[in-house]
Amino acid sequence: MRFGPVPPAEARGAILAHSMALPGRHLPKGSRLGPAEITALREAGIAEVTVARLDPGDVVEDAAAARLANALVPDPEPAALRIGRAARGRVNLHAVCAGVVGLDLAAVQAVNRVDPGITLATLAPLGRVLPGMLVGTVKILPYAVPGAALEAACATGRGALRVHPVRRRSAGLILSEVPGQKPALTGKGRSAVETRLSALGITLEAVRVVPHEARAMAAALEEVEIEVPLVPVVANVRACGETDPATIRTLLVDQVTGAVRWRESVAWMAGQGVSEIWEIGAGKALSGMVKRIAREVATRQVGTPDEVTAAVDGMNAAA
């Protein structure tokens, strides 16, 4: 793309680089200069105008942005994204449902290295989104980009962005109460969980309040479906990892009255090669306990939004 000043007589078919206010008319930047525009410039006494001219193979900004957006999201429906209309070299990508952002971080970074005029901005990986939220933006900075660079960006970023939707539409909650517990405490716990679920479009359908004793908890858990977890669940009453749903159900009951084997649980994880333990939520109490038990295991607090983003970035960099 060639960029520079020319007389109006030589500007026909070029792209106006800057907005111009003429008597009785405004020419916005990015306008294609045709006969009417050239006449208006001459009548206004404009001797020189800055324009951009495309080289062979260049792709104009809106067409380029649309092509890259469609490469990033080749099939919008399963990707749970809506591709917006191209305007001024920009295409926005919006979530169509609640979920978390899924992206190929290496591909996104590679797209941004292809050409200075081709840019892609996204939310952080695993960031929570709601319907309509902006997930990513494609922006072509100049008025056109070389076709070869655009093709390279499309190939590099193909299918790199999506939203992982919430699969479950409803959830249940079991709350236990000790004798003499204030009713307001139970209500507060229910409200906190319900708020978190609602933000993801999940309805809290069933709530069971049971005495804090093993038999009542076992009866309540019999009505709950427990799926095979993606990673082992370390139960602190047995101090080892479990993946069998029936065993996990039993261990949940045992935790009502069983002793907490925290020291043994940390030692088991260290023995399995765990090199870092993250404390999710406010505070550092558990991290301090871990360091006293297994000094060789690193700890990390993940509580604030910035800490969550940094943790996700770290996981992606290590993957």
C-alpha cells in the first residue's frame, strides 16, 4: 500500500487518509474518492490531499478483518460466538451464552506477529463470560494489508477462539447445620452459592438442609449423581487421591465426623510429584501449613482477579 499526498486530479480511486471538512460537506477518512469527491475537493480549493493506494494483492480493511474473523471462528454455532459486521477495519466477536473463554494462546500470539497492521485482542483464557459479552476483536490498522500476510494470519489462527458453554442447567446443594446454629448462617451460605451459579446461567433447583451428622449426610448424598472427576480428588480423611464416584461419596460422609489428615494429604501429594500447590480464595493460612509440612513444594495464592489472570497465563505458557 502506498501512502502520501497527491493533487485531487490524481486521487481518483484512492482512499482518503484523513477526514476533511469541506463547504457543505464532510469527507470521512477511509472514503473512496470518486468523481463527486474529486469535484468537491477542487471546488473547495484543495491543492493536495493525503491518500492511500492499494498495491496488487492488497486486501481492504473491512474485507481483511472479516476474513480473519471467519478464520478464527470458522463455525460460530459450536464455538458459541457471534461474528459482528466489519466496520472501519474492526470485527467484534461476542459470546452467545454463558461459559468460559477457550483459546489457543500460542496461535493468538502468532497472529499478532504476522504483520504490524493485523491485530487480535481477546479476553484472558478461561475468563468467565455472559451472553453478549465481547470476547475478542480483530482490527486491521491500515486501510489495507498485503494478501499474503492476511492468508498467513488466517492459517495461523484458524479455529483459535471459542467459548466453552456451561453444560449443566441446574444444580443441587446440601447444607449441614450443627445444633444451635443461627438460621441466617444457612441462608447466607445458600445465597452465596446461588449467586455464583446464577452468573453462569445455572438454576439452583434443590436445597437440602440436614443435621451435621454422618447418617443424614449419607442419606442426602444418595440422591446426588457424582461423575468421574477429571483429576483425582484428594480426600483429607484418607490422604490419597480418588477417582471412583462411589468412593468419593463415602469419603464425603466420612468427612462429617472423621479427623482431618491434612499433614498426610500434603505429604501424599508431594510424594506423587506435585511441585506447587495453589490456595484458591482469600487468605494464606493453608499455604503456610503446606510450607511447614513440605518445604520443597511451592505455594501460590490465587484470590484476586489479577492473580487469577496471572495463574491462567502461567498454565498456558507451561502447556
